[in-house]
Amino acid sequence: MPVDLRTRKLAQLAVRYSVFVKPGEKVIISGGSEAIPFLVELYKEILLKKAYPIVKVGLPGINDFFYKYATNDQIKYFPDYWMNTIKGAQKYIGVSTDLNTRELTNVDSKKISERQKVTHIISEYVCNEKDKIRRCTIAYPVQALAQEAEMSLTEYENFVYQACLQDWKKLGRKMDKIAKRFEKGKEVHLIGEGVDLRFSIEGKNCVADKGEENMPGGEVFMAPVRESLDGWIKFDYPAIRGGKEVTNIELKFKDGKVVEAKASKNEDFLQEMLATDENASYVGEFGVGCNPKVDRFTKDLLFDEKIGGTIHLALGSAYKENGGGNDSSIHWDIVKDMKNAKIILDRKVIQNKGKWKI
């Protein structure tokens, strides 16, 4: 079967730029069977770099079966073999695709939460131990995600490749300017339609994702001071996790903690996630979308948190590179449109109706 040359370019971008594979390194490439054409291109590119590819391909249709029939012991089983494999690797490329985005819609939320408590150690290591392993989560266009985004596959392919295959050095310079402004700041105030929320970012590291951790990249993110959030926010876009779509989420914060939470759909799942552990109801990340090529909501967080003119908050764990401050077995990003709101930093408007004033 002929290979879309954009697929090959995306593999080259991931290997040469995002995780900059070096000779002799062990590189894990992980994805579903629907991403095999891309996994093959990644494999070839890694081999040409004189590195050692380690391939993990997920089987289709097993997640729903697992949560419906796994015993309590199986749900609480920790995959030591996989953890050991990851610890032996220097790079990790995770391909973000799906065959059925709603596979887990009717699964017991408590089972998903329990499994996350067991396996979060793995994702914590991959995401936070940069001195030991570099990782990149990367998009690849497939039919199920095109359908979620309400596009034809051809339209979705064009959307994905345009968002990824761009001048990252040029966009990076723009994001660095925004990141430096936040880095010098102390207090953020989000005010406008659907939000009145204040929090401190003093002493926290602000990071610009220029396609080195996610592809597409295109966000500036930081960790709020844990107990500083006060106010409320209503999210315009649905939050999707484990196949469950939670809509019209509204959160009220006091001393950093969610004290009230409601949603118009799947509120029980929202409450379950907030109760995952003692830190799940605190915010671990505040991010701002900056990718000019991501101009619509697709129900795929890898893209949606990069939409220009949006912000997102992540319930749960804070990244070590941001200075940490909250440990949790969840990290759940929820996106809000700021087209009728402002971002105020230290009493100065730096973004109004999605337009930067920097």
C-alpha cells in the first residue's frame, strides 16, 4: 500500500525533532493496530538513526472486555514487565489514535478509577523523569477520530498534518515570548463570560510546548500554587475521558480545592474522578492554547488544548517541570473558550477575547 508522504515526514519530525533519537538508544513506539502504517514509518526512521526500536501494538476491542470481566486482582495487577521495559528505554513515542472513542462509555467508573491508581506510576515516570526518558505523544489521523471531529477522513488528515507539519522554530519563538511573561508574573485572574477565577503562579516554571512533548504542540503551561485558586469557572467544551463525555462542567474553588462541581451530563463520572484521591480535586496545570493551525474543537484533547484563544485547567497531578506541587493519579485537562473573557496577569490585561496584548 502506498504511504502518504506526510506520514513519513511526521515520523521524521517525531524522531529527529521531538525526541531527537540518538544512536544506541532504546526507543519505545506504542500505538493501536489502526496506527500500524505510522508505526512502521517510525520503526524505519529509528532504525536509520542506528537506535533500537521497541514496538508495542495494542489489540482492538479489549478494553471494554477487560473492565467488564477482569477480577479485582486483575484490575489491581501492576505490569512490572512493562515498567521494567520503560525504565530500560531512553525515548518513548506514544501514538494517539482510536478505533472506537466510546468503547468505555458504559464501563463502571469506579473500575476505571481503580485501574488508574495502579498504573499512574508508569505515566508519572514517562511524563516527569525527563533526565531518564524523553517522551512525545503524537497524533495520527484515523477514521474514528475524524468522525468525532465531524470531518471526512481526508479533511481530518489535512487538519492533523497541517497542525503538526509547520515551522516549530518560528512558532516556538512566539510561545517563548508568552511563556517569559507568565514566568515573571505572580497572579492570574480569568474574568468574563463563564469565569471569575484567581490564582497564583509565583515561583512556578512556565513551559512552552513547541512540539517536543506533544505533536502537535502549541501551548504554554504552568502549575498554579496549589491552595491559591479561588472563584469559579464553567467550561464551554465537553471533557472526554475513558469514552465518557462530561458536558457543561462548572467548578467552584476555595483555597485551591474544588468545593462544588456539577455537569449536565455524566456528573457522576465527574464526581468519581474528583474523589480518585485526596489531591484529585486540586488543579495541577493551567495552560493556554497557542497553535494557529488548530482552529476548531475536535473532541481530542491532544488538539483541543492547543486551540488559540482557549485556556485549560487540569485536575490532579502537576508536572515536575512546572515545579510540581500536587501529586495525584489523575491528570484531566478541561478546555474553556476565552473569546468573551480576559486573562489578567498582575492587574494587566494580557489577552482579551482570545487576542494577545503582549
